[in-house]
Amino acid sequence: MYNNILTEQKGGIQIITINRPAQLNALNKETINELHQALKLANEDIKTGVIILTGSGEKSFVAGADIKEFADFSIAQGGELAQKGQELLFTFIEQLTTPVIAAINGFALGGGLELAMASHIRIASTNARLGLPEVSLGVIPGYGGTQRLAQLVGRGKANEMVFTAGMIKADEALQWGLVNYIVELDEIMSKAEDIATKILNNSGTAIAAAIRSINAGFEDGVNGYHTEIEEFGKSFGTADFKEGTSAFLEKRKPNFRD
């Protein structure tokens, strides 16, 4: 079905693996389109409660964009590349109502780090190296990197990482809040699945509302508190609210995913 990615369903978890190991899983146009399609299908699948994104092999999550695809682009083509990429993949992931966990197994550079930052939760292997090296090519991050990195680590650290085009190690990424956890490479998928399993115990409807509310706080002209109030109120009309409160009062575990 796909040329550049692999998909696997494990219960309520959909694992999507970028599978271009010879190119260190670099993102080309076809891979971005395939990721969009796979993520869209997973998000619409009622059997899927969590998505895990990772890269094939042991060296790289995603080592950046495929530079040869845009080396001769004009100004207009460059702008279109960034706009379409954000719409199809990066902003698309951030706004999915199914949580996305990035299992960063090695290099996450340029578009790779931008892909991880668009995900809702990030786990890094001890051999991970993260950075936005675009200025060394005479360009800047174009898939949301300048915005999300500053949101996650603060403006000063984001400036340093972008201006120097340098890589940071996993422990520094954890220190700055860029990733949630660090684990050994051979433990990264089990850690991601452990977090996913905990998420699956809870209301998917409520989690989708929480994603919309959290995202609202980072949108220009949107009052996140107002969004939270609206989403909180809507929760009272859902089947999951009835199940969750009934289960609590009856001293049993809720069953949200029949």
C-alpha cells in the first residue's frame, strides 16, 4: 500500500514506521503524502486510540528533508513547499484528535525534529541527536520548527539551537523539556506502548477535547480558557461521561472502548 512507510496495528495502537533506512528516513514529498494518508486513516479508525510514529533501523528517526527535491526551488516554490508540508503533515498531526507519540530512535534533524515536535508526546533513545540545521544550508526551518521549538524550550534556547545549527543529545533534550523521556534504544517501543496503553484506559472523547483545548492556548486570537470551558461543557453530553461517572460511583473500571 505504501512505498516509504510501514503500518502495524497492535490492539488500539497504530504503529507507523518511516521506512527509508538508506536515506536515514529523510522526508521526501512522497513520504509526507503517505504519512498524511496513514495518519488520516488511523485517526478515523475507531479501533485506534493512539498512534506511535518511529523510524526504521537503529540510527535515525528522521534525519531531515530530502534536500535534492528542493535544491533548485524558486521563492514561490519554497513558500508553497512549507505551506503544503505544514498543512499535510505537521499542523495536521498537532491537530489530530488521536494522540501521537514520537519514538525518536536516533537522529531527529530538521524536518525530523519538526515531525517529533508536532507529535503530542516525545520519547528519545539514548543515542538520539536532535537539531534544526537548516541555517547551515542558507534556509530556515519551514515545517513549524521556529514556532514549536520556542514553545517547548523557550526563545533563548531555540535561538541558540537554530542559529548554531547544532545537535543536542538526548539528556539535554530532556533537561530542556524537548522530550518527555529517555530510554535505551531497545526499550523505546515498549516505553511508547506502555504510555499508549495508559492512554487507552481513558476516554478517547475526553482526550480529543483535551487536545483541542491545549492547542487553543497556542493559537493567535484564541482564548484557551474559553475553549476549555466550551469543551468541558460538551463533555457532559457524551456517552463517555455517563460511563466514566457511572463506573466511579459503582466502584468499577470504566469501559470506554466497546
